[in-house]
Amino acid sequence: MNQRLIRKIETILSENLPIKLGINKKNELVRLIFEVSSRDNISPEDILAKIGAKNLIEEGKGELFHKVKNNLLKIRYPSIKPKDKPHLVPVIIGPEREECAIWDFDISPSKIFVEKSVSKLEWTDKFLENFPGTEIREINDIKDGIKYLDIKDPIEKYNTRRENVFLVKNKSAFIKICPCTKGYKRCGYWILNVGFGCPIDCSYCYLQMYSNTPGIILPANIEDYYEHILKFDKKCEKRTRIGTGEFTDSLALDKYTGYSSYLIPVFRKVKNLVLELKTKTTDIDGILKEEAGENVVISWSVNTDRIAEKYEKGGASMSERLKAAEEVAKKGYGIGFHFDPVVFYPGWEDDYKNVVNGMFSNDIIRKNTLWVSLGTLRYVPNFKQTVEERFFDNKMFYDGEFFEDTDGKLRYPRELRAQIYDNMINWIREFDTKAWIYLCMEPKEVWGDAPFGDTPYI
């Protein structure tokens, strides 16, 4: 479908514009027409008519390309200013491939690669017991497994990640600070690295470009983390949040890894650290078996039903996530929520307001919510091309206007982001005046002076 549209656009440009377009100029026009056509569901011919291409041609060939491009920009980016950089990357969509199968909350890998250094660990034996029919291959290190699989295509490499598991020994980077661009306000978050790779397929997930391993990586030496956690706790002079959900979903594979059962008892003993387990699933059995501690928080990424159903394939429904949050809160855990990314689209205000109302009209959820983070859709250059190849009906990047910000990422204009955050905060504050609200990876100017609430974490 997308390939046919691209070919049609190229043909129409060739037949209707009496000028020779170089590859870069052609790519820019194709990108603009492709996004407008996909967003507004109108034909390329109608788009050319809408920008008055016929009249522009009659005016003469001089500056014709720039006139056509500028008129297309006005349709695709109606608020564009001279300083704005929309980053018009080529539309590169190869032969139609099958979309990655939707995760069904279980994994059944065809191969499990086990580093020799962890092959005798008790954790390894327990994990392998879940997969009696799976081929187990012992390797010296993860590079041997990657070489054995020999998958070159980056899209295929990512799409096959659930088919292979690597059990490794983590030797470094147990704990590191969450990255934040210079000039952007930090939220005081740290990362506990307990794996890499997520079985859920979120269209906006940066791991699609960041991952270069055709499998999910799990550290088998989880008990080695204890010493690092205790040492880090002693270094911290105040309450410090640390979470496992940066490179993976904290609970998606918990029934296989049992990580929560290893970590929660340790964090109940520390003084300054607050563990956050963040998820889009309802796999809370391991959580409920453990004794809740005041410094263990279970969080959910939340969004509108429209975004969750279309762009978070394999995640639990919103109603299921909130039901799980209620169960965890009843057990005595503090809970958190992450509206990240908030996606701008026609009707976004009503949809997000309904989500907030549904969450915080629940007394149990409201009384046990410790924090809520907000972040809008953002992506690095060329990321959109990866998503377009992996998902055939993904339009989340076309509804809004994205311009390059000071961190090099493509984002909604700052004025729109500030408006989105103001609305979200006001909706939350109608129910909850105490929970800490913070922004994820935003400059101080966007934070402004909204009622975020007090926190010991910054």
C-alpha cells in the first residue's frame, strides 16, 4: 500500500512538474506529499491542486521547486517559522514485509544462548526450566551468539528478538544515571540495568534503532547486583529513584526471570533508594507474593485507548493496566504513572482527559499515586524511517508538526508542548493535589511554573 503510494507520487511529480528534480529535491517533495496524503487521506493529485501547482507552473519554471515545496510545507506544517527545521528525510519503505507478530504475553524462543560464565548458576537453571523443548547453545560471550545467528538486516534483527534469548553475565554498568540533554531539567532518575530488549512492540520505542542484538538479553548473575545496590545506597545523601524500565519492560518477563522477587527484598533493606518497576503489562503475581515496602513503587505507562491499541502492540489494555495498579495498591505498594509519550492528534484533549478522569476517580489509585510523569512524542532523526518500515499503518508522526529542538530530536513546537502539559497537569490536579508531577526530558523553559508538587528526588 505505502509502496504504491510512493510510486504514484513519483510518477505524478515526473508527469506534472516541467523541471528535472535531483534526488534530494525529489525526496523532499515525495516526503511532504506522502505525509499529507497519509494524514488527510487525500490523493497526491488533489494535493497538487490544493497548492495551486498548475498556476505555479504557468508562472514559469524559475524557482518552481521552491514554490511547490513552500506551498507543501504550509499544508504539512501550518505553524512553521523560518527558524524551524522539519527534517525532510526520504521515504524509504522496502518490499512489503510481514509485520512483527503481536506478543501474546508468553515467549517461546527457538534458541537460548548461555554464556559459560553463568551456565552453572541456580538462576540459569530456574530460567531454563521454563523452556524444556528449546535449543540451548553454550557460548563464550554474546558476540558468539550474534555471529551464529548472522542476521544482517536491522529490521529483521529487531523483529526476531523474541525468538532468541541471551543469558549473560553483567560485569559493568549495573547502575547509571538516566541520560538527559544539557540544559534540560533532570528528574533525578537512575537506571538499574537488568536486561535489554522488550517483547512489546511500541511504535514509538527508541529501542528499534538502539538495539543491534537479534534477541533479548538477560543477566543471570542477578545476585551480583545486591552489592552494587547497597554501595550505591550508601553514596546517596537523599531519596533517589532507580528503575529497571529503561531498556526493557520491568515485568513483561518477570514470570520467567523472577527479578522482582530478587530485588524487592533487597530494596526493603536500603535507606535512600526507591525502586521503581515500570510496565505495560499485568504480570503482577511476583509483586503480590512479596511484602510491600515504602521504597518500592510499581508504575504503569499509560495512554489513551486509541494509542494503546494501535501503537503499543502486545501491551495490556488500559483498563487491564489500571485494574493491576489497583491490586498492587491494595497490597500496600505505592504506584506511579507515566504519560509518555503524550501524542497529539485530533481529539487528543478529550481522550487524555477521559484517561485522567478514569484513573483518579478511583479512590484507591488516587490515594496511592506517588508520581506522574509527562512527556510528549519525540524521536531522533531517521527514526521515522524505521517505524515506517516496521508498521504499515502508523500515522502518529503525521498528525502533529515536528521540528528539531536543541537536543537534536524532532519534537512538537515548545508552545504546543507547554499547552499539553498545562492541560494534563490541570486535569490531574482536579483530583489529586499531592502527587508529584514532573516532565521527562524537557528544558527548564517548558517546565515553567506549573503546580508540579514537592518531591525529594531533585
